Amino acid sequence: MAALSRMLVRPQRALLWGGMLLGLLFAAGLATMLASDFQRRQDVAQRQSRTLAVGSQRLLWLEMRNLERAMQGVGADAAQLFRSVPGQAPELLDQNIAGVLHRHAELDSIVVVDQHGRALTSGVGDLQLPLWVDGQRRGTGSDLYLGPPQRRDGLNWVLPLALQLEQDRWLLVRLHTSELQRIIGGLDIGTRGVVSISDVEGHVLARSPMDGNVVGQRFGLAHREALGSDAVRSLGVETSPVDGVARISAMSTLHQYPLAVYAGLGHREVLAAWWPYVYASVAMFLLYCGLLAGLVWGVGRAARRQHVLAEELRTGHAELLLAHQVGHVCTWHVDEDACQLHWSPLAREIFGVDVDALPLSEFFQRVHREDGVRMQAAFDRAFAGDAVLDEVFRIVLPGGDVRWVSARGRRVMIGDRQRRMIGAMTDISERYLARERADQAERQFRLLFDRNPAPFWVFDPDTLRFLEVNQAAVSQYGYTREEFLAMSILDIRPREGWEEIRGAIAEARIGEVQDAKIRLHQRKDGTVFEVRAHLSRLDFDGRAACLVLAEDVSERLAYERELAYHASHHPQTGLLNTRALAEALDECGEGYTVAFIQLRGLRLISDALGNDIGDAVLQAMATRLGGLGARFGWLAFQPAEDFVFAFSDAHDAQNALDALVQIVSEPVRGQDSLHQFEPSIGVAVHAPGDGLLAAQVVGMAAQAAHSARAEGDVLARFDPSVNARLAERLRLAGRIHNAIDAEFELYFQPICHASDGTPAALEALLRWPQADGSFIPPGDFIQLCEDTGLILALGRWVIRAAAQAQRQLVDAGWADLPIAVNVSAVQFFNSDLVGEFGRAMEEFGLARGALQVELTESSLMRKPAQAMQTMQRLHEQGICVSLDDFGTGFSSMSYLQHLPLDILKIDRSFVADVEINPRNASICRALLSLGHSMGLTIIAEGVETPGQLQWLAAHGCDQVQGYLLGRPAPLKTVIERLDAVEGVL
């Protein structure tokens, strides 16, 4: 052992010296890297300070150059005024200077002074002027003198600037130093960096970061000889005389102005990121030293442990022999050349022989015949080096007894060539017989337990540990049987179900029979499923136990829940349907507000762009509104464009509605584009005790939404009066169909020549008289007819009634008096209008020109091409076309000039006060000129005063219509009026 210790000293010493040499090289490399990085950081900071100084100097030069030019302009004006009008020059200059000061807020004052610095204009002069207007304070190529800074109002500093006008006059300008501060403000100089502007005597004019106590003070100016020349100098690391901070500095000067710009970056701040590298390098070197010391110490420690292991090996050999005797274990080996089996003395008892070796052939003869072939093959494979020998076999003793033996062994190399198989054998006869008996009993139990298709297990009610599980439970839960038997029943239950299972076991102990309950169980992979657990008591292996049958009911319950979900939710959005929302509101038992949201255009996206895009937009809107519903209350969807949002009185209603309006007003992103909807929101409130069901409140909110859409509003609250109007409108829609042939009447209003008042035509006007003698206004039912599609049937009735009235006019002797019929845009574009007029004229035998068609300007512009074709066909039938309410629409003149029109009707809004309103008069003159230039007849509507009639006649209007000339009346009354007028004439 002493020799071994001496051998280990030399590697330990070599390791120490080699590690120290490598450490020196490592330290040298780290030092070189740190020095290079230190120099690089200083160079970068020096370049940055030069850049800051040059950039600031350029901005300063631009500011001073512009200021000098402005002063030269003012000085030129001053010189001219003093030469031309010396007496008035100060007053005129004050006005000019006031304008300059107004435009240049950076200037404190502008004063014209004499050679002694006394003010010749308004303002304060400078008696020190003669002391500082010398060559030192003026740069090369500039006439501007820069004086020492002066304090104004006890707070602010100004820089006096002087420009000589003539030999005895100077222009004195005072510049706020805050303007210079603005030039250097906002630069990226770090927390300890600085940029400053100084004059020729070292006065600080501006400093960033700003320090009011420094501006105006005088400090020693380095490199003063550089002022008045273009120069940029790198000053290296300098300590500032202002605040004593070391900085990497640079200075920039110009030849035009004796000013210097200093820029410096804090030396400590520049190297702030370098020091961590220093610390890290030192730490790495110290770590290396520690590792080297540990390695050297470990080598020495290994030598000491080698000696200890040798002692333990001798002791272990003796203990191994004792263990072999106790455990009936013997060792054996077979040499390749001898082909004999050698064993330890303990093998004599196992094999029943008195020799220490036995030929292999004789050994295999003693192996049981059922195991001989298998044992021979296993031995050959192991000896060939392909496998490890690990076999259990039977040995037949000389007396015929059979023993079970376990043999293990493998081939090893002895020297360079010789092979040897070594191993151990153990007599396991007693253990094997006991195991066979246990296996037989277990097979019988498994046959009854494992064949059951439902998961079964037995557990101890005291410890809750599994005592036995069947194969169905292993397959269902994902645990192996061994894992199950190492667990308790709590391991397959979520934590929240532990108390419930303990209570169930306690009830089972006292004999209370339980109905099967639904419980949550957990598989090995963490998934949770539902089971119906049947629990009962039994005796298991002589002790009390519990038997459980776990029936998996997850799929059936999931199917039932899915049916319930689809019954209460919209499948596409996942939101409640209105029925489920109403049920939830009825159950809440408190006041709430319902907002019914109609999104016009939501369904159109699917119809126009496809269901994929439509579904994506719907999902996006549902997600957006779903966040609002989660925040305030409930949200439901009613296909295909309506959402219902409800919230309780516990929330601020105005905040909730404001958030709702903001959400639905914002565009929704689809797959490739944004989509904007036209929201209409109706709001209804339910108060506790009002006796209304939630379905009724939702209906009230829906009515309010329809009202909001009709009025063009985004949000409307439920109003009983509005509800009454809607109900009345619906009742009115139900009456229109029967009223077309039975109740509607045509009234007629005359259209007269403007020049002499003689009748020119009649306009048919639709009236719906009531039993009390009143009339339902056309505005109440015309739009309703268009919305319901009844306008087509009503239009056909009007055309036929107008043709019949024209026939009566002909019979009464007024054949030359045509009747104009108003045609709806819906009827114009969605019916055979030409055919209907043709059939009516043919039925009553009317001549060409007996009927006219009146169309609105806005209706024609919906489909100009189709309108032109229809109007051309009307002309072919001899039907004149009149454009009603001309001037109120937004028609394009490029279309209007090509439309086959005959008559233009000026809207009554332009005719009103035409004789006294210059604006209306100008519009009417323009419309008259436009219509006549197109060869059209012009009719003015709404003529109600003689003054209007006289103005229109004087300006060439062809025909007029209005209450002044005749109110609408039945045809019989109109014919009587016509006959009476003719008799007078």
C-alpha cells in the first residue's frame, strides 16, 4: 500500500503543475480580451461624443446664420430709414421690430443704439457695447459680434448680438439662451453625459441636461485658440470643471462664430457594461483555481480510498462464503479446453456427488429430460458469447429425487485467448414448490375475477388501498395491476370527491345499502370520466373488504348533456338561444334590462361571400359580444342577424349600453377584409313585480330595435306609443289589400299655363278616405305598400283608374287635358310598366299622349341604364315622362342629358318665397335655364301666392301647379271647375 501511495504522488504533482501553467495562459487570455474591450468601448464613446458635438454645432450654425440674416434685413431697413427720414425712423423701426419679435419668439429684444450703446429706438441699450465689439468676439466671414451673456428679469439669460449699421449706429439683438438650450436638448447622452455651448471667454450659454445655476457662469475654456476656425477635437477623458465628472469629451467650433460646443459621455457610464466582464473573468479564474485544487485533492483522496477498498474486499470475501452457505448458493466455472464443470464445495449437496468437478456430458445427463435440450442450447449460446445464461431447470439426483435449480452465468476472457464460463447456482426447490401452489390458487381466482367485462376491484375500507383489480379495470384506468395494488381508491378520484367516498364507505360498514351513484373517476393520463359505482361488503382473505363495480356511463351522460345543450344553445356560436335566455331571466327573480341587437348585413356576408367567411365573421362578433355578456350578464343569439344582451339591475345600465354600442359599431375582421354593420338596438326594462315574462320583455326590446331601424337611430328604448304605432302600421298593412279595389280614390289637381292660367293637365293623387271623413296621409301607407310589395297591385289600380278618369274627361269635352300618374320606383323597376299603361289605354280607347308618367329624380338614379330603356319604351307608346321634385336629388348630369324626358317639375321647396328670397330665385332661374336648354317643359310646384305666380311667369316658367290654382278634388268636382272657368272665358 505504501508503494501504491508513492505512485499516486507523481500524477498528483504533474496535475498540479500542468493546471497552474494552463491557469496562467487562461489568465493572460482573459486580460487581453478585457483590455481590447476596454479600448473599444472608449473609442466608440469618443466617436459618439464627436458626432454629438458636430451635430449640435451644425444646428447652432444654422440658428446663428438665420439670426444674422434676419438682423441684416432689419439693419438694412434701419439704415435706409435713418438716411431717408431720420426724424420718423425710430417710430417706423419700432413697428418693424415689433413684427420681427412677434415672428421670432426666441428674441428678447431688438434695439438700434449709437456707438456708446445708448438706445435710439424703443428698448434698453447696452452701455457695455463698446467694450465687447472687438475682433475677438467676431468670427471669420461674419459681421455679427457676440457679447457676454446677460441676466434678464433676474431669472433668464440672454446673449447680446451686435451688427454695425453705420459708423455711429449699431443693431443690438438679445437672444434667449433657452433657444440655444433647445438646440442641444433631447440628445442621447446617458445619465452622466453632457452637451454645452460656451463663448470665447468660457461663459456657459446652454447646457444639457439643463442646469440653471451653471448658465452664465464663466469657466476655463480648453483649446481656446480653436475658436474662429472649423475644428473638431477629441479631448479624451477630461474632468469637467463644472461638476467634477470625468467624461470622454469632444469639442467642435466654426470659423463664422466664436462659439464652442462641448459633448461628453460619462466615463463611468461608458465602462458600466465593461466591469461585469471583469468580474465574470475574475470569477471564472477563481472557479478554475478552485476546480484545480479540488481535482488535485480528489486524486489524493482516491489513493487513500483504494487502500480502504482493498481491506473491505478481503472482509467481503469471507462474508460472501457465509452467505452462500446460508442461501444454498454455489459458484461454478467451465474452462474451454477441459470441458469440465468445476464448482464450489456447496454444490456437492445440490448434485448429490462427492467430487469437485464433473464432465459436462455427465452433468447434462443429470438434467431432467424435459429441460435438457433447453439447458444445452442456453449454455451453448452463453459460451459462444451471444447471451447471458439465466435458466431454471431440474436436476435428478442419484436416488431419483428432483431438485429445482436456478443457474446464472456468462463467458469471460482469461488471459489473451482462453475463455471461461463462470456463474452461480441456487437450490430453489422449496421456494419453487410454494410458488407453484400460490400460482395455482391465483389462476383459479383470476379465472373468476378477470373474465368479468366490467371493472371490478376489492379494497380495504380501513386503509382504502386496493387489494385486487380485474383486467377490465386495468384496461379502463390505464394503470398496471402492480400500480393499482400500490394505490388507494383516492388515487382514482379527483380530490373534491374524497370526502364523499369516505362517507359512502362509512355507510357501507354499518350495513346501509346504497343506490348506485354517479361519481367522477380519473384515469392514469389525467382524464376524468363518469361512472355509476356499485358498492358492497365482503370477506376477502379472512378480513373485511369492499367490492366495487364501476360502470362507465360517460358516453350516455355526455349524449344526454349534448341534447340538453343543443336545446338551449345555438350550435354555431355557442351562445344561449332566446328561449333559454328567457328561462334564465325568469329564474333570476330581480330587475333586468334587455337589449335586442339587429345587425343588418350579417346574413348578407354568407350569401354574398360564402358560408366560411360568414361563419368567421359571425364567430368574431359572437366572441366580441360574449366578452360583454360575461362581464355584465347574459348573451343569446337569434338566427340569422340578431343578438339579445341582458343584464341585471346590479350593473350600471348606461355603462353596459355604452360598451354595447361601441362594440357593435366597430367593424369586424373577416378572413381578408373588414365588415361594417348597421346596428339597431332596442332596449326594454323589466322591473320586479310588473308581471311580465322575459319572453315579453325580449319582444318589447325587439319592437324597439325595429323602431330604431325605422328612425335611422342606433339605439331606441321601448316606448308604448311606438308600439302602438307599429301595431297600427301592421293593422294598416292588413287593410291595404282589401282597400285597393274598395276604398282608394283618385283626386286630381290642375296644372295650368303660367302665362294665362288656362288648364294644361291634371295630376292624379291617391287618397284613402275613412268613415269619419278624414284621410290617411299617403306618407303613412305608400312606404308600407313598398315594404310589403303591395305597391305593385296598388300601382296597377292607379294606372287603370287614371285611364278611366281620362276617358271621362274625353266624354266631358276635355280630350286635350292629359292626366299625370306618379309611379313608385319599386313599380318602375319591378313591373311591366309599359304593358300596364298600354293595356289601360287600350281598354278605355285613349289616344297617344292621354297619360303621363311622373318619376322622382332619386328613383331614376338607382338603375340609370334600365330607367333609360323603360322611358324609351314609354315614349314609343306616346306617354310623356315627367321628372318630379327636380333639384332635390343627386342625379348625374351625364345621365340626365341622355334620359328621354319631356317635363321637369321644380320642387316646391325652391318655389317658396321665390319672389323675395334671392337664393331660391337664383336656383329657380338656373333650373329654368337648364330645362329650357334641354328642350323640356318646366312645371313649378307649390305655387300658393300671386307673387310666386307673377315671378314664375315673368321668368319664362311654362306651367304651374299649387293651391293658388286649385286644390286636389274628385274628378267630378274638377270637371265642374273646368266648365265654370271655360264659361267665364
